[in-house]
Amino acid sequence: MLDDPRSVLSDMFAQPFTVAFLGAVLAHDFDTHRHLLHVGILSARVGAVAGLPPADVVRLGQAGLFHDVGKLHVRRSLLNATHTLSENEWRLLREHAERGAAMLLDRGAHAVASLVRSHHERLDGSGYPDGLRGLEISWETRLLAVVDAYDCMRSGRPYAAPVSHDEAIARLDAARRLYDPEAVAALVAALEGERAVAKGNWRTSLNW
Ligand SMILES: [Fe+2]
């Protein structure tokens, strides 16, 4: 648990390029901007529930905020495509992980860049860009991947309708070849805290 969640949030947004990056994403594609905010906030919360030290919680939150910033280099019509993508279109889309990492490296945010580069890696080695497997993928990245997938399912995609919380968790649980079950458990615990907040349990709300 963290003593002061407010300082985590302010530290998450403290990088000087934060407004420029998020503003550019907002101008480029509203759904990507919304997704970044969702994943940033929820990643920090999940990291705190998982017991990460405060500095790592902030870094994970920043990785959530910026994980898809490389989509600035992907044309909007491709981001929102509903047709079956060609091999070349897939390649362009997948490049967002490396491009986002490069944007962060350019600004000296090396640790965040590493998480952003690997957020599409999967436990069985089927992810990209490096085909990492299992524990080659950092714990923070495994947490980020679960939060990213959860928000995509809950929000829906141009080609897929949104699903319920229970359905999203069931799909993550069923995909153990791809997602770390302990990371899924941390996500569930964090979201149970959110539900307590929604019911007015403010002690829980301050108990990151
Ligand atoms: Fe992504």
C-alpha cells in the first residue's frame, strides 16, 4: 500500500513531455487517448495492489499512459479499421510498440521505454517485437499487458463489441498461455477496490 496516492498521480504526470504526448494523441485519435488514461491510472493501481515500491508504481503508471503513444505514427484509418488487415497493415500497426519506445528514449525515459517496447510480448513467445517468453518479460510488463487487454475488452474495439467485467476476466483467465495468472489476480484485486470506492467506502479509496 502507498501512503499518498495523490503523489503517485502527480508523479505519473510530472514528465515534461506528458501534456505534449497526450495532447497529440487526443488530436490524432480520441479512443487511443481515452485508452491511455484508463490504462495509466489502472496500471498504477494494480502495481500498488501487487506491492511494487512507489517509484515502480509511478513508472508502471507512466508506461500505461504512454504505452500506445507510438500509434501517433499509425494513420487513424488504420487504427480504426474494421476490415481484415493485410500483412503490411499488421506490420505498420505492430511498429507502434517500437516507435513509442523510441519516442520515450529520445526524451531520456529509458525505464518507461523498456516497458512500452514490450507491452505486446506474451508468455508463450507469440508476442512482439522481440518474441520474449515467460520470465524474460518483466513483472511490470506482465501487469501492464493484462491491464491493456482488460481495457481493450471492456471498451470494445472497432471490430469487437465491449464485454462485461466478468467476461473480460474469464477471457484473461482462459488465456494462461498469454497472460500471467498472478497479474490477472492483481487486476481483480485492484478492481474490487474500485468497486468498494463506487459503493462509498472511502477508506478503501485511500488505501492504494
Ligand atoms: Fe499497444
